[in-house]
Amino acid sequence: MKSVKNVFLVMSVFLALALISSCMKPIVITDSGKTYNLPEDSPFQLQLPGNPTTGYVWQLMPYDETVVQQVGEPDYQVNDDKIGSGGMYTYHFQTAGSGATVLYLQYKRKWDTVSPPSRSFEVKIVSGTMGQILDE
């Protein structure tokens, strides 16, 4: 009977973690510099403001794809129907394996290789138990 209770408790914890990770709010520009500890196979999103009509776009720098994988291309949703209005880029990711990586994005014009980025965004993603151990 005790082993059944233990199995039920363990399953409840895993279910709670799965629900929490699947209901996670998007990571936004004000979260830059933070670290997120996520279970393996957890989807998450980055939402960053931008305006492609200015020529500026968010450029994702190389990262460890064994820890995190991008799912599809980023979506862009305008704030309103006015010409030249800004909007929100949404990047979709999923943790893939245990470890840690930094997602670093630069907001700049693709053709401008000399100027520094107008803005930057950085978050550290720690995935799975092994990732948390490696992070310490």
C-alpha cells in the first residue's frame, strides 16, 4: 500500500511540473538577464517588441541546440492597423535535453554589419536535472 502511495505522489509531481511548464507565460523583454529552469521537453516562447518596417529585426545568435530547439519560424503580430506600426515577435522553443544554454538576440538591421545592435536580449535556459547540476 505504501508503494502505491509513493508511485501516486511521484506521478502527481510530474503531472504538476508538466502543467506548470505548458502553462508558462511567454518570456518578455523585461526578463532579459534572467535564468529559467525548465524540465526536458518543455515548450516556451519569447515575445519581443519590434517593427520590421524600420529595417530592424531580431537576430538569434548561435546557441546549444542539444539543450533547446527552435520550433518553426518566429511569428509577427502588429499592434494595430496603422501603417508602420510596431508589433510583437514570438519565437517558439522547446527544451530538448539536459544542460544549459544562453539565448541571445540582437535587434539590428541585417545589412548593417558595422553598427552595434539597437537592443539586445539574453536569457539562460537550464533544462532538466543535469542542466541544474551543470549550472551550479
